[in-house]
Amino acid sequence: MRRGAAGVAAVAACLALAAGACGGRTAAGDGATETAGEGSGRVSGATGVGTGGSSLAIATSVPVRINTPVSAPPSGPGVSVTVPPEKPCTIEASFSNEVLGFAYDSAVVSPDGEARLRAFVAEVLRNSVRLERVELVGFASSEGADDYNLALSRQRALSAKVVLSSIDGIGSASLDASGRGEDKAIGDNSIEAGRERNRRVEVSFHFSGCK
């Protein structure tokens, strides 16, 4: 079958482009788009170029904003996860002592806690757009002096920060760690089960490229 002039021109254009530039193209006419790869956050558009009355689709790569919230891993034992409606570019996760394994009066993340923290962050990075900033806030139960608990809670946040800073994919994201001591208790400090809940680290992952 003979090709029309526009068809011949389109084939020539594809051959002239770098290898792979035409792969996966959907013949949808002027203004067609194609994805540039899973998780890339970019799309290829089409720009019309006049050639003797016909139009060639030249691929152009442009950044786009994601119009949906980030994709958060589900909550699980010892981990509470939310994407606040008013902050769709933020994943908030609270890691209990059940996960991180802090001993009483200790800021050391257990080996199992480190592994679980790494696995969670890997899932966050796999499903979401570019990570821009991470905030870590540590907490303590009510035993001991306020100043001591404040320092202990900050050390717990710093320990979690060390784990995160070594994870591939964190990249240039800024990591901030702070402590709140026994403030913002989520458990009853008069019983051990409640105090155990209050020994935790809350992590907020802030992303760019969504709205």
C-alpha cells in the first residue's frame, strides 16, 4: 500500500530522532501525549511543526503537576499513616515503640525497628512524587524530669534521622529532627501500656509536584 505524503514525513521524522523517541507513540493527531515512564512525573507532549501543509509531531518533555494526593502505604501494627486532606502533598506516619524498639530510657532504634523503618520509607519513595523535606519529632513517656524527657525525645528523633539519611532515594531532601518530650501524649501515662504508646517518633514526608 502506498503511503501518503504526511505518512512518509512522519516516518522520516521518527528515523531522524534519537533511538526510542518514537517508541510507544499513539497516533492521535496534534496534541497527542504519551507517558515517559512509570514514576517519572513527566509526560511527552506534541508540538506541531509545519512542513508543506502537513504537521509533524515532535516529542517534547515537560514537567507536570500531579493532581492527586501522594500515595501512602497503609497503616499497620505500630504504624499510623495519614495524608491530611488539607495537606495532600504530605504523608504523616507515627512509629510506635512497638516498631522502633526503644528500650526504657533509651534512644537506640532496634535492628528490627531499623529494618521496618527502611521498608516503610522505601514504599513511600516508590509510590510518590519527589521528596522535598522530612520532619521527625520524637516523644517520651512521663517518667522523669521534663527537661530530661525533652532531650531523650530529641535523641530518639535523631536516631530515626540517621536511619533515614542512609536510605537510597532520600537524596537532597532536608531532614529535620526535634523533640517534644511528654507533650502530645496519645496514651495514658498512668499505666505502662499507655506510656509505651507515648514512646514514639512521628515522621512527616513533604513532597513537591502535587497539589
